[in-house]
Amino acid sequence: MKRFLKNNEGFALILTILIISLIVTLTLQFNSSMRSHLHAAVNLRDSIKLGCIAKSGFHCALAILVEDDLEKDFESIHEPWMVAKALSSHSNSIFEEGRFAIEIIDHSGRIQINRLVDENGNYNNKQKDLLTRFLNSSKFGLEPQDVAIIVDSIKDWIDRDDDTDFGAENAYYQTLEKPYSCKNGPLDSLEELLLIRGITKELFYGREEQPGIRYYLSVYGDGKININTADPLILEILSDQMDEEMVQNMVAYRMEEGVDLKNPQWYKQVPGMIHVSIDPHLITTVSTHFEVISEGYKGAMRKGVRGMVERSGGVCRILTWHVL
């Protein structure tokens, strides 16, 4: 026993080494944990900064829209908001760190899908013809019978009854693999179209050589399309008398500086279009609904916001708001 007690120096050394190893391990773990918390705090700080920068860009876009509305009573492709992304390139001078990029999209230049049905639940025939010509465009590759089904199905989705001809109501949607009910009310977002019979993801989002229909439609507006800002494809379907050459001439005409675009009938001044007739109830030169996208940037980090805005009388009212 005495011999064992006299030779316990080795045990003490081993114990000391174990204690030191434990301290080193705990120190390294603590250091790693502190670094993780530090990085998380920095990321949270930068995320908050980017969110504020993105919101600043959004409100800058609203200011551009309000100022433009107070100065002019019609919209064209020459408006400042049409080049908002280029204007925001100088935003880095506003902030110590970061910048924003804003984009303003005019939804008054699109087909306003909820106007397909009137207040009594019946077809708005002018809007029906417009939507039918749009979907029959060769760009989408749809057969006429498929177009008829889609148009009827959209109408059935919006109207309040359960009657249908060639569209779809609850009797169709309840038999799907994942059943759901027909809304029987106006669309709140374009993405709802993906729930409607006949509208596939490829048709909605587009493919490599085919545009998606979502870029030409809106759920907002009174049904009138601003021909000053509408896409060439939308211009082409405003009348069954239109052809591709007329559309190109219209686009070239509205690009000219100094031409009067206040009256929707300006298209009559375009060469070769004196005999063309576009229903005056379908066109306007006023824009009321805009989609605003603002993204904040700092190094490789990005954060954005997206909102729909209704503008009237120099006032912008935010209808929807999403963080990207």
C-alpha cells in the first residue's frame, strides 16, 4: 500500500492531462458556439438592414408614381416609372452600405381576368372575345377546343352558380386525386389560375420557347387596357382586324417623341390602320394598378418586397404586400 501511494505521480499527471484536455475542448466548443452566434447576429443585422433598404426602394417607387400622376393624366412608355430600375442604380449613394433596385410593372396594360364575368354572373362578351383571341395566339399552341374549355372554366371559377357548359364546377374538381372546391368568386391572385381546369404549369409559367400567360394577365382593373403600355401581343388581340405589321407600326408610333398619346384613338393615326376599329370600351390611356418590386442588395446578400398598388388622384393605396 505504501509503495502504491509513493508512485501516484503518474496518476496525478494523467488526471492533469485529462483536466487540461477537458478545458481545451470546452474552450474550443465555446469559441465555435460564440462564432456561430456572432455570424447569426451579423446576418440578422444585415437582413434587417436589407429589409429596410428594400422598403425604402418600394416607397421611392410610390413617390415616382404619385409625382407622375400629379403631372399627367395619361400614361405612356416614356414615363419615369418605366425606367425605375435604371433610376435606382444611384441608390448606393443614399446608404452607407447597400443599395436597392426597383421595378414598376403596369397591370393596366394587361387583360384583367376578373372582368370576364359581369356583376350578374354572365359573360362579359367583349372580355370573353379578348381572352379567347389571346389564348388562340400561336405562341401558346392551344387547340380551339382547349381554349373554349379554359375560358368556360375560368368563368365557372369566378361566377357564383354551379352551372356549367364546357367548363368545370365542383362536380369536376371534387373528383380529382386531391379534390378541392370551385371558388365561385373573383381571383385574388394569378396563381389561382393553376387550380382551374385546363391551365397547366407550362401554360402559366411558360417554357423555353413559349411565354407564360401570367405575364399578360392581371386580377386588378376595370377591364380597360392601356394601349400606351400594353405588350405587343396584347395590342394584337385588341381587334380581329389586327395583324403583326400593324402591331409593329403601333409600337413604333408610340415610341416617337412628341406624338400625342392622350386620346386612345391615336392608333387611327398609325399608317395602315385608318380602317381598323378597336372597341372603345376595351382601351384607355390611363393606368391605375401597378406591381412594385424592390430588392435590397449588400454584397452577395439580397432581400426584397413585392406589392400591388392602386393609384388614383395622386394617392397610392397598397393592395398586397409580400416579402421575397
